[in-house]
Amino acid sequence: MKPCLTLLVVVLLVLGILAGCAPGPNPSKGTGSEQAGVAGFWLGLWQGFIAPLVFVVSLFRRDLSIYEVHNSGAWYNFGYLFGLSCFFGGSGNRAARRAVKSGTAPGGAGQ
């Protein structure tokens, strides 16, 4: 195969994979569920924080999901991502503290 044709095949394959991962519309957005109303920021924050634990449990139980489809949209998504970053410690300040304790400048090598 020519290099140009190989590149074209690889690009089309990557684009096909990325297109398959694209999210679709959520028809349940803005509508309440049977048990509760529409999930907003605070519920998104809580569900984002417990998502890693719920994911593990959902591997064994089919009636659990880690994301509420009956949500308010952008505010729920923001709370969910913020909760996930809180769970995983997404502040990024540990590297600077380690550098100061070890005597090296943050972001640089010791001299």
C-alpha cells in the first residue's frame, strides 16, 4: 500500500471510532423520573463523588447506573464532573508541595 493510502485509511478509521463515541441527544433531559424530580447541580455533585464506587457495584448489579439521565443539563453535568474531580483529588497542588519539601523549585529540576 502506498503511504498516502495508508494514512487515509488510518484517518478514516480514527474518525469512525471517534464518531461512534460521540454522545447523542438525551430525550429524558428536563423531565422528572418516577421516584424523584429532575437532578440538578447538587445531586450531580453527589453522584459524581460516589461514581467510582457505584461503578464497581454496577458491575455486579444490572439495575444501577452511574449517571442520572433525568437531569437539568449543564448544571448537573458540571456538578457531576466537579464531584468526580473531588473524588480523585483533581486540585493538582500535591506536586508543588512535594517540590517545596524536597528543596526543588516547582516545575523545574533541582540544581
